Amino acid sequence: MGTADLIPGVSGGTIAFLSGIYEELIASIKLVTGDVLRLFIKLKFVEAIKLIPFKFLIPLAVGLFGAIFLLANLLSYLLLTYPVFVWAFFFGLVIASTFVVTRRINKWGAVDMIGFGVATVGAYILVGAVPVETPSELPFFFLAGMIAIVAMILPGISGSFILLLLGKYQQVLGAVTSRDFLTLIVFALGAVFGIALFSRVLSWLFAKHHDISVAILAGFMLGSARKIWPWKEVVETRINSHGEVVPLIENNILPSSIDISVILAIILAVVGAAIVIYLGKMDLVKEQTKDLTLKQQKAAR
């Protein structure tokens, strides 16, 4: 998840969904921002700490932040030097992830297919949208924090990309560099409120409408692949917070000719897809083993 969050246009939520921890992640967020928080407010610290799922959250946090700190410079270098190869690998990963995730749908119905199609088209349009400029008042930073954190836990949608669309990416970076703590606190509060609210919505959807929820999330993943297509043509540029010229609007194109670099990019896409398929099979075996164990336990009773 940490590695994916370092890649613009790729969501850590995609990896969480693929690896089979997504629903547990949402449930943990709901627990920590609900019952645990209420116990802390009531000063019942021991009871609150006992409720926190440390066995799940600590390894997750170590892996996530470890990847961010250890791989940030390497991935920045690779994106700058070999962008097509990096995008190709993640393109294969996301495309394969879509079809692996759809296997979690128990039975496809007309509503599930429509949800998948609408989510695919919606994500495709969203990731191709042109950034806008929004007001710099504090309520808009709160709203941006809410939307960005929701995007970060949605498979296929990048939180940093949503900030860029809202015209808040550079404003938030500017608040960090200028140590504008008021703006950062308001943004963080929006993020906390957003993730607390959205985790409950997702938890309810998974419990009551599992198949349509998975279909929509898979559609988001497929539609977002537009953003990470390896071969692009820059139409318009912008100046980033470091004064560098970076792409603003890009069109997806086909390679002009088949050469060794194109072949290598295709191989990397296949490798990314193969890794996903392997992980998907491992998760399927784990779920089947879990179901078998539960059936044996019921039979023993």
C-alpha cells in the first residue's frame, strides 16, 4: 500500500482490496473512530486500548510507512528516468487486479453489471478531468481533506490526484512549507471526519449489499487504469511547488513503433499482472481453507 501511494494515480486501496485486507481495514477504521474514540472521551483508557486491533494495524502501519520512507527516493528516480516502465508495471497490476477482485462477487446480476459499468465510465472520466481552482478559505480545505482521504481508501482513485483536480495540491504543500498549522489542522480534521464517515458507509454496504459494492469498486479500478497508461503525449504543463515544469494534461497514445523498450514495458506489465494473479490465488486458497475450518468446527459441535 505504501509503495502504491507513492505512485501518482495509483491508490493504496487497490492493494488493500487485492490482498484481501480491505474489509478488515474498513472495519478497523470504523472501530477506532467509533467505540475506541468514545471510550477515550469517557477517559476509559484501558478499555479503549484493549479494543484497538494492534495485531492488524501495527504491521500494516510499519509496512506502509516503511515503504514510503525507504522507497520514496527510488520510485521518484524511476518515475523520472524510466516512467514508461514504471507505468507499464502498475498498469498490468491494476488491470489484473480488476478481474481478480470481481471473483469476490458471489453471483453477477443486472444491477451489479450496471454498477460496474457506471463506476468504470465514471472513474475513466474523473481521472481525465482537467484540474480546477477552488477558493483558499478554510472550509474548502476541510472539504478537500474529506474528499482526498476517501479517494485514498477507494481502490483505483489516488488521493493526491483528487487534490490536484481540486486545485488544492500545491496549496496544501504550500501550507506545509510555510508551516501554516491552522490550514493543516483544518485539512487533517476534514480527513479524519471523512474517513470516519466513509468507513461506516462502506462497512454498511459490504454487510448489506456486498456484490454491488465489490462490482462498483472493481469498476473504479478498471476506469482508473486510464491514468497509468504507459504511453502519453503532454498537451499542457504546469509549474510544481519546486518550480519544475511537469505535465498537467496528457493524452494516451500508442507507441509509434515496436522496439526493445516497448517489448520490455509489455513484459513488465505481464509481470505485474502475474504477481496479482498469484496473490489472488493465494488469497482464494486462504479463504477456502478458512471456510473449510469453519465447516469442520460446526460439524464437530
